[in-house]
Amino acid sequence: MYKYLKIYNSPQLKGDVKISGAKNAALPLIASSILSKKEVTFTNVPEVADVKTLLKLLKNLGAEFEFENHTLKIDTSNINKTTAVYEIVKTMRASILVLGPLLARFGHCKVSLPGGCAIGARPVDLHLKALKLMGADITIEKGYINATGKLKGTDIIFDKITVTGTENILMAASLAKGKTRIINAAKEPEVTQMCDVLKNAGIEIEGIGSDEIIIYGTDGELLEFKPTEIIPDRIEAGTYLAAGAITNSKITLNNVNTEHLEGILVKFREMGFDFEENKDNLTLLPAKKIEPVKIITTEYPGFPTDMQAQFMAIATQANGISVIEERLFENRFMHVPELNRLGANISINGKVATIIGPNELIGADVMATDLRASSALVLAGLIAKGETNIHRIYHLFRGYENFVEKFKKLGAKMEILNEEMP
């Protein structure tokens, strides 16, 4: 039995929706609990599939946890295994985040090469190269990374900005001996939060929020974490704003950090939308006319690749030609054929997609290929005439909490149904 999402034409949304904690902040922080000598408490943790997968992995290593009402209490003091098995890791690339802390704490570990969304190569070679510079001996055998060695601080220059690479080395450097300098570090809010958490746990860190971070390690001494509230999910916020935009509706988001959204809000404004801001609330105001847009995905604080698919869906309703260039991943236009099945007019030339709008979309059967592509198909389904059936929706639940319930609260008409496979 498989499940699919049926969306009925929902041309107008209204109301408000609460944004959950950021999956991409929660995952590295949960991994960082391996560095703690005592139980760690995280609040505002999203109850999504990826978080549950990582907790399953840590439990398999010997950790104990309680997770309810978005509060996670996790104790890794009794971890007695250092092998992250393929059966768990294969579903989620973020599993690689246990590599740095396991190696730093135990001096050895074995981590399966990760799986996850099929959006192109996200190689872990940058992680491995950095750990080797810190003194690790690393081999890859039968799909597993085998790492051993006592880590020492050093200068690490990332050839390419890597979010999980930066996070892995931050964790590894925290227990290493001496000073580690990360050059060309990622500056995403999720990375900044990890730095803040490590600093609050007693690690001396300089350059937080910049592209050069210096960490002074404890030489193996475990940390004491303070209770931490996970930051709001900027990509979830952007996705609901996109739902308001494609239906040209007034909607309000609660529990958002607008500073983290600036790279996205700029493009909404270029398309003719405006906003009302009030503390941690943000209201999208409809556009008189949806204007075409030019977007280039780039690292934070630029336009995030995780919002590219959603903006492509909006662009199908813009008055003119929109151009989206994907610079971070080479295989992240897999939603294009599916949007075209619904009646969009999108062509691809290498890393550039050209969207001619406006186009009337008509409901059809489509297939989700990754997490953000699936949300773009949901947005298109809201305005498509008739009914849209989205298959392989398990991608959605990896990263969006209470997705259907939140959309229904805004007035969208959708339901999850079972389908028999032939």
C-alpha cells in the first residue's frame, strides 16, 4: 500500500500558520549531543521523518532519548557503538553529521556513505579531506567510511562552501587538541546556531557568522550543553509564503525570524508582493500583478537552493519570462517535467531554467523526486484546475511537519489517500 496526496483546486488561501523549528538546525545539533557528557535538552524540535531517522541512528549507537511535544531530551553518555549502519543512513544524507563527533570522542568510527534526496552529487570528500588534515586516517571500504586517529587543530580551507562540512568540522574541532581555523566556512543561520550552542557549552569560538571561524578544542574533554531552542525553519516559512504568493492571498506566518528570510523576501518583493512585519510575525500582502523574476541560487545570505523549486511554481503565474539559474546542485530541475505535465511552459538549458508565464495549470498525476520539488508540485496543485495527485509524497514528510494540516488551516483542499500498486 502506497500513499499519495490529492490536491483540489484551492485558488484562495487565508489565515495564519505557525512555522516549526528548522530541520536543518535540529539535525546537526542532535548529532552534536555526542560531544556531551550529560543529557541535553532541545526545544522547538520539528517532529519530521529526518529527525526521527537520526534519533533511530543514535539509539542504535547506544544513546537514550525522550521526544514529545517538540522537546527532545537526549543522553549520549552511554554510547557504546561507533558504527553508523547503512540500513539507517541510506535514507538521509545528514547522517554524515555523526562522523565528526564520533571520531573526535572515540578516536575511531565507521559511517556508511549517506543517501537522501536525488538532487545530484553532494560529495563528502570535503569532510574527509578536512578530517585527514586534522590527523585522521580514513579509508573507504564496502560503502563505509572508516576513520581513526586523535584529532589536532589545524587550518582548513574548504574549496567549496559546505554547510554539513562546516558543521562536521566544528564538532570535530571542539574535542580536538589545539586551534582549528575553518576558512571559507558556511554562514547559514543553522551553522551560526551550532557555533552559539558550542560556545555556550564552553568552547572558545571566534568569527561566528563569518566565513572564517576559529575553534579552540578541549583535547578530548566532553562538553556540558545548555538547553537550546531550535531556530524557526526559514525554508518552511518560504514555502508557505510561496503558497500565499501563487494563490495571491494574504496569509500570516507566526514564529519566524525575518532576518534569516531576507534573501527570499527580496525576490518576493521583485515579483510585486509586500509584507507587514510584527515581532516574529510576517504577513504576505497580495500583488497587483505578479511580475517575472531572475534568480541565481547561492550560499547564504543569497537566494537558497531549497527555495528554487517553489519560486519556479510561482513563476508559472508571472506576467512574462522568468529565469532561474541553479548554481549549487547539478540535478535540481527534476520538478520541471512534472510542472510541465500540469501545463507549465518551462525549458532547461544546462543550469538555467526559463519559465514563460502566465500559464493555466490543469490537474494531473505527478511524481515527487525530492523534498523541495514535492512542495513545488503542491503549490502548482493549489491553482491547477481539477485535481492533482502527487505520488512518492514520503519526501514531503522528511522535512515538513504537519504539512497537510497546516495547509488545510490556510484553506487548502487536500487529503492523503492510499493507492494499490499493480
